[in-house]
Amino acid sequence: MTDDEAAIEDAKRVLRRQLRTERAERGPAFSAERAPALAEQLEALTRSLEARTISAYLSTPDEPDTRAFLTWAAEQGIRVLLPIIRPDGLLDWAEHDGTETIEATLGMPEPASDALPPTELESVDLMLIPATAVGRDGSRLGGGRGFFDKTIAAMAECPLVYAVVHDEELFDSVPHAGYDQPVDGVVTPSGIIHLATRS
């Protein structure tokens, strides 16, 4: 890692710590109150792209709440793949069937259904991914372990990728390095922002 990259990683850690503290202080009620508005935006994006297979995730209590949207997607017959954290730090995927468990090491909610071959992700029309913050330049601050950056970088043909954050977590830019994967858009409870920054 170069000195510049080390400085960027330090800046990420500082901002990530600040935003996680703010999420904790707001508490789960903040996300719950905004869940219907967020679901509306996620539904609108999915319909506009005519997506029939998507990847999404099960939100933690402090994250923007994805569960109302996942319920809607199931009702519409949309196939949803959800991530499962592998011991090697990469992601497997499983179909959303309404069940979930808590991953033992990181405490992240995961589907309880069987893992699918990694190639199943190649079938999705839209990826919805978590973020701690997003920049209007397409930069994304993740959770710090690089799960989604590695996944996106490894895909031969990546679909549109939209990060989901609270309105308060959208900035002009967030600290990012060359190995951080940009996103094509952002979804918040108040709207959808199309960025199309990824070549």
C-alpha cells in the first residue's frame, strides 16, 4: 500500500466511525420511520429498469431498512439474491425466501436458504448494495471489508449498481482509492440519483 493509499484508508476509517456513531445515535426507529419511503424509491427503480432478477441485502437495524422492499419484490415474483459471507472474505449468494439467520462472526443478517453457485450473480439485472456513505461522484464508503468491491471487480459483466443510504449520508465525494468500485446510482428515502460513473 502506498502512502497515498494509507492516507485514504485513514480518512475512510475516520468518516466511517463518525457515520456509524450517528447511525447508532439515531437508532433503529429512524430507519423504521423512513422504510416506506425507501421502499417506494427502490420499487420505482426496479420497475424503471424492468428488473426481474436482482441482488439486494438484509439490512441491519441502523441501516436504511430494505425489508419492506424485499417483501414487495417477492409479491411481484422478482427473484432476489442475498449475500452470504464466506470464511475467505468473499460472498456467496442465496435466494430470498423470507428466512434469515445471523452470521456468527460479524453479526450480519443473512438468508437461511442454501448457497448458490457464484455464477448465479451473473444473472441479475440490478445490484442494490449497502454503504456507509456515497458521493455524487460515484464514490462509495463501504463497511471496511471490501466484500462488494471484490465482488463487483470480479464480475465479467456487472449490471447497474445502486448503493442505498440515508439522505444524510450522501456527499459530494467520500474518500476512495483506485481499487474502490464506483456505483452507478444512489437510492435514499427521498429519491433516486443516477450517476452512471462506472465505465
